[in-house]
Amino acid sequence: MEINRKDLSFLGREFLTWLWYKSEERNGAVMIPGEGDVELVFLRRIVLVSGEGEYSETVSCSGLHADLSEGKAALKAGKKVREARIKMGIGNDDWEFTFKADDFCFQSMKLPSGFEEGEDEAEEEGRVLDRIGCIDTVTTALEQLFSSFLELHRSDAWKSRELPQMAKWIGE
């Protein structure tokens, strides 16, 4: 079965919209099955979209103290999240990044503290490896969340339980 870019964009937007819902369902705690909770908070900027091409409509919500209420109004109007600024906490470490749903990609990731440049070449090589491991941690967590989403999305529980709960969260 071949998946085209339009299908991938739709699925990515559904995932990011669901992830926003899950992040607010338990005040930022989102369960990764078999791993435990991670902290997930949508911050300062979110872009929602509906339609395609010349019929596309976009809403962008941003601001230092944004409560993203305009984003929820856009959800109520049928839009889906295309990109969002997210803070993810795993253990004692926090990452902040923009996630773009259409391409499943990260942008401008801020790593936990302690990943400054090294003083000599050997120390710098070690830090590069540490940074790669740090980035792998957050990408693995997001992959696990996406796997959970896919499993749920393909189940009967998606329509019978999850969609009604999301509609209630949106305020429909």
C-alpha cells in the first residue's frame, strides 16, 4: 500500500491535534505505553489549517502568554494543527522544539542544559555524541507517541471513545 503526501499530511495533522488534546487531558502528562509519562506542553505558537491549495485557510496563534484559545476556536471550525512549539520533559531533562506535522520534522530544537561547546577537540567530539543521544531520546519518545496514536486511530475506540472526548475538549 502506497501512502501519498496528502495522506501523510492529514495523518500528521490528526496526530498533532490529538497530541495537543492529550497534553491538556492530564495537565501536560502524556502516557507512553510501556515507558511511563512524559511532560508535553504546547507553547507560544501553533498553526492550524484546513483545506488544500487555493482553498486553504490558516490560523496562527502566538505570543508569550498565549493561552491558545484562538487555536481551540479554529479546531471547533474544523481546522487541524499543522505545526506547534512544544516543550517535552523526560525525566529531569526538557526539550523545546517546533514540530511540523506535514513532514514529521523538528525545527529549532533547544536541548536540555549541559550541552554547551567543549573546550578542546576530544571534549567537543564527546559533546557531539551526547547531543546526538539527546536528540535521539526526544525523537524516540515522539515516535512512540505516534505509534500509540496509530494503534488507537485504527481501533474501534477511536470513533467510540477518543473522537467524542476530543470534541468535548474542543467545546463542540
